[in-house]
Amino acid sequence: MEFITEEGDDRVRIPDVEVVREQVDETFLAARMLDGLIEDEFAINRRAFQQAAGIAEVVAHVRRHPEIYTVGDGVDDLDHAIRSIVFEVALRLQVSENEVRRVLCTAETAQESLPLMWQRAADGVAAMRFVDAAVAAALRLRAPVGATAEQRAHADKAIALIDQACARWVLHLPLAAFRRRLKALTERLDPAPAEVRHARAMVDRRVVLEEIDDGMSWIMALVPTVKALAIKRRLTATAKHLKKDTREQRTRDQIHADLFTDWLCGVGTSTAVKTRVFVTVPVGLLTGRGGGSGTGFSSPGEALNPITSLSQAQLVGHGPIDPLTARQAFLDASAFRRVITDPVRGVVLDMDRRSYRPTKAQRDWLVLQHGTCARDGCTRLALDADLDHERMWAHGGPTNASNLRPLCPADHVRNHRTRFRFDSRPDRSVQVTSPTGFRTADPPPF
């Protein structure tokens, strides 16, 4: 629709009423949908707050009543009780114990030192990841043990400023911008010299292994930046030298990874790694006839999950590996032993013990059977576990394979120092029953 102005020159188009109404309706609908997302986010934040507050509350209750979990009156009963409630919460929520400890630390620190941010979380305004960042800053600024009254007063004032600033920023800033501002403010408020902060950060240096797919893993190390750069430069310089060889077909990144691995493993040196790694290799993979023969070979130090079929090579506690890697592991092994399996079910039936002392053979046998800690859900390697007597030695339990099960050190302590029950099933997996009546389950793998 058009009309002519008074001057009679310009024509102005008037939008169609129905088109305008449709555009307004769609805009209104989009606005309602976006409002719904915000409402959902607030609800999610409140639920996360309630869970964190609930974890802190139940831990506080166990601190007052450690007898719920402990069996004696030892001086470390409170510590065992707290570890026990963290363990049970992890079992019930199906998360790691470290995750429970992280949430507990956030809740307790925020309740004590960051009341404004804690209230923001209670209202659903702040997601727990914002509270985590504020708590990390508060922990950095807290007064050290043995601090003077003046140092404590400075720390309290600095943490209060962090709380006030974060409570404002969380209303408007995304997480990345929130963290940038928080980092800048924390740097200004931290009275410690740079060398002291570096020494403090050095305490956290560590190596982390993260498994991914197809038999590959990331290995990462938190180390001083100076050393990290030196490592990278040495890798780069050596890779450049190797790249000059016209026969070299690897990429620069592949050479970096291979050098990194060889240097850490000590390849070609007198201190080369001699750590035992258990791998089961089906004889069919070695003969080229496939892996269904029911007989496998195991190099000293590698493990088998008895539930899985021996048609594939297995890396203890981690799962299948590809045939090429398996054959190379067999060729590199200084010794191997034969394992007989049920050709239908793939269950270990017998193994050659002639070259082993009884105690060593028993441990290897249990590692082959279990692969990991026998407790439901635990992924710690059986190779590093304690051998626990299901029927205690003091009560007449024999030291034989039918009475032994691998339990990681933490579970071994819980079995003997707390009120948790660790009961072996017929398949030798271990069910845990907590003092509050919770029982773990181990569903079939397929």
C-alpha cells in the first residue's frame, strides 16, 4: 500500500497490517522462548546450589557423628568417617570422589567466606562454576597458617572485596570475562611476592593421563613454564635435525610425540623403563588365524577382564588394543605365559604357573582375572591393588585365589576400618553396602 505526501513527490510504503502482526507475533514468541531459557537456567542453578548445600550438610552431620561409619575409637576415626561419607555420596551420585571433594570445598568456603556469592547461587542467579572461580580466588588470598593479626585482617578484607565484586559481576558478565576480571583483582589484592606465589603454585605440579579412543591417550604435566619451554625447544630442535633425513616420512608433530615417548621411557639407555604392563594376546593374532582359539599368551605385567572375549588383545584395566600393537608387545616381551580360556565364554580357566613362586603367581592370576579393583565401579588397576582376604586371615581365611580379591588401597582400608561391607559375588566382583543401606550394582557389560 502506498500514499502520496502533500508535496506530491515522495511515495511512502505503508506496511501491510497482517505482515506487521505476524512479525510482532514471531518476535514475541522468540522473546518468550528466550525468557524460558533464562528461567530454566535459574532452576538449574538452584538445583546445583541445593546439591552442594546438601553435600556440605550431610558431611557436617557425619563430623558430629563419626560413629555412623567408623568401627573403633581410633584417633583417625573422624578422618575415616569424612572419607567414608565422601565415598558414599560419590557412589550415590555416580561421580568421582574428587568431584565430591571439589563441591564440598566450594560449598564450605563460600558459606564461610563468600556470603554474597553463596546467596547469588541460592537465588539461581550464579551458576556453581562462577562460585568455583570465586572460591579459588578466596583460597588464594586466605591468611597462611601462623599469620599475624594484621595478615589475617588484610586477608579478610581482600576476600570481602572479592565477594562484593563477584556478586556484581555475576549479574552481567559471561564466565570468561568474569574470570579475567577476577584474576586481575586477585593479582592486585595478593600481598605475596611473585616468587612466593610461584613456590605456592609449584606444590600443584603433577602428571595427568587421559585416555581417549583407538588405543591413544593424552599425557599432560603441570610444570614450571621455564621447563615446559625448554622441553618444547629441545623437541623442536631434535625434530628439525631428524627432518633433514630424506628417508624421514613422519610429520613434525609425529616426531615430537615419538621423541617425547622415547625420552621418558628411556629407550636405548641403561635406565629404560622396566615397568610391567599386562597384555593378553590371543594366539590367533600371532599365527594369523584370528583370535578365537581359546588360548592366549600374556607378557609379564598385563591384564585380562574375564568378561570380555579373548578374540581381541587386552590391555589390563583399559580394554582392547589393535592387533599390530598386540603383536609388537608380544615380540618386545622378555617372557610370556600361556593362559587357557573357555572358547565360548572367553572366561579364564587355567594358566601356566610352573615358572612362578606361589605368591607371585597368585597375584598375576588375580590381575588376569580382574584387571581392575574388584569393587563395583572402581577403575584403579589390579596391578597396583592390595590383595584382600574375603574371609579374614585372623578368622581362618586361607591365602588362595578363591579367597583373595584385588582391592585398591582406599577400598582395602575402608573394608577393615569402616562399617562398609565388601561382599564378593560368585563372579568375584565385589558389591559394597554402606551403613545407611545403599548397595552398589554391577550391570552386565552388554
